[in-house]
Amino acid sequence: MSTDQGKRDALSPVTIIGLGEMGQALANVFLQKGYPTTVWNRTAAKAEALVKQGAVLAATPREAIQASPVVILCVLDYDAVHEILDPLGDALKGRVLFNLTNGTPKQARDTAQWAKDRGYDYIDAGIMAVPQIIGTEDAFILYSGGNKNSFDSNKELLDVMGASTYLGEDAGLASLLDLAMNGAMYGMLAGAMHAISVVATEGIKAQAFSSELLIPYLTAITGIIPNLARQFDTKEFTVGVSAKLAMQQVGFRNIRQASKDQGISTELLDPIQSLMDRRVAAGFPDDDFSAVTELFKQAKHQNT
């Protein structure tokens, strides 16, 4: 027996259910690392490239699950999760199911309870990576819920996809942090695209502007986040102020006016202006920008 064959035989088999772009990336990295990999997808044609690399294509979800002690589920949404799992009865008993499907904390908690009622060993997850970086040092995945021993015993396998972190027994935590961080990402990307749109009105190329000015600036400006976070935790919004909110309020009006003058919509920026205006009008002109989060909580109470 060759050394490589012996290594493959020592690796735990793994099943991947769902072969969208992310599911294919997950399966591909396991195959590259030599893991015996079984796959299933509603459209079997999506497995063709993986089968050529050595994956086994199961005919049904039940067959896929039975092939491995570890099952990784990554489909479009939680409706698809239950369409696949509901007909399987107790087929997952004795196996560990890691659900990497994107969803809300409530969906994660409800599904964890559903799995517990059926005796499943279930852990929810949030993938903090795009398919192109799965398996690299830049990818990491958050896990929560279920049995921590199941996470610990499979951590080496999970780390193949990206650095894995267990957050605790609350199944909703991984989803909560996933969505919160991605919300921050989209906020940053939206701001970047707004800036690019504004400067493009004067013929400035997006790629040059981004690489030479915007990315270095955004990278540097993230240094103020720790202070804003400290203000948030302590509620001391006037301590260590980077700039008083009354001044930021005026500066932000200028950002919006310049955008309008260049023919660019301010619909991404208007809610931020509203928050600043309301906080200053409420009597807090000396606060830092972090203080607008107090209005988020007010909105929450109004919605309940």
C-alpha cells in the first residue's frame, strides 16, 4: 500500500449535500486533501467535475448520508434544508450533521430543536468566506449549537474548509455573527461603490481610485473601530471623541450635497444623515458617531 493510499484510508469519509457554487468549493477542497467524498445534488449534472476528481455521486440524500459519519449540508435556504431532511426519518442518527446553509438565528434555533427532537447530532454554521477562498488561510467558519464534543472530534476535518471556531451551545450564534459581519461588509461595499460613482462623474477610473486612494484610506480608518466599540460598551459617547457629532453632521451634509451636485443619488447616505440629525436634535451634539446606535435600540422598542 502506498503512503498516499494509506493516508486516504485514514481520513474520515465526508458527505456534501448541495452543489451550488459554495457546495462545489467545499467538496473540491476535501477531494484535494484526499478525503473520501460523497456528494448529492438535486441536479446531478453539477457533480460531474467532482466525480472526475474522485467523488462518489449518491443517487439519493439517504444514500449520501449513509456513506459518511459526517454530513455537511450547504443549500440555498432552510426550506431546501427541510425538503431534503424531512423525508429521511432517523437516517441521521449516529452521524454528525453540520448545516452550512445561510439563514437567520431563529431558523438555526428552530432547526436545532427539530433535529434534537429526532435525536440528530446537529451543529449550525456560518461561512465567513466566498467560494474562491474556501480552503485557504483567509477562510473561516463559525459553528454553534449541538454537542461541542462533536465539533472537537471533527475539528481537523472542518479546518479543511477554513479555520473553524465553536461559539457555544446556542445554535443561533453562528448565524447571528455571520449576518452581523456581512451586514458590516455590505455597508462598507455600498459606501465604496457610492464613492466610486461620485468620482467617476469626473472621469476618474474606479480601479485607480480604489487601489491608490480608497483602499488605503478605508484600511487606515478601521483603526477607529476599537474606540467606537469601547464607547458602545461603556456608553461614554463623549470620551475619546474622534469628532463631535455636530461637526460630523455638517460634514456629512456636504458629502450628500456634493453627490447630488454630481448627479449621484444619496439614497444610501440619507439614513445616516437622519440618524445624526436626530441624535444632535435630542441634545447630544458632543457625542461621537457611535452614539447613533442608541437610536437603533429605540427603533427596536418601537417595532415590538
